[in-house]
Amino acid sequence: MALSRKKATTIALDPEDDRLLTRAARDRGVSRSEFIRQQLSLVLEQYRRHPRPASAGVIRALSERGDERELFRGRR
């Protein structure tokens, strides 16, 4: 990605978090900045808007059809 498309943000970390960030990024084989972007993306995913799947209404339709015990009446 081009740097011009990104917006810079500065954060302050305590020394222990700074060490852990360095270790985590090194373990993943990415830069500290890339590690932060990846992890932030995971957290922010819950705030992104996603369209509802077309099949979302199927459950409602099934519950409106009736009691499935009717299908097995007399079979014991």
C-alpha cells in the first residue's frame, strides 16, 4: 500500500507493552507497524457494516410452517 493512502496515528506505550509489541511482531515476521495494523483490523471488523445474507429469512420461514412433530405423528 502506498503511504499516501494511510493516515499516521501516534500512540504511547508503556515499556512492557512496547517490548511485547516488538516480540509479537518479530514472531510473526512483520514490522511493528504492520503487526498493529493487522491486529487493529481484527478488532475493528466488528464495527464494519456487512450486508445480511440472503438466507437470513429461512429460519423465520421454517418456524412459520408449523410443528415438525406433525410429520412424525403415529410413528413410535
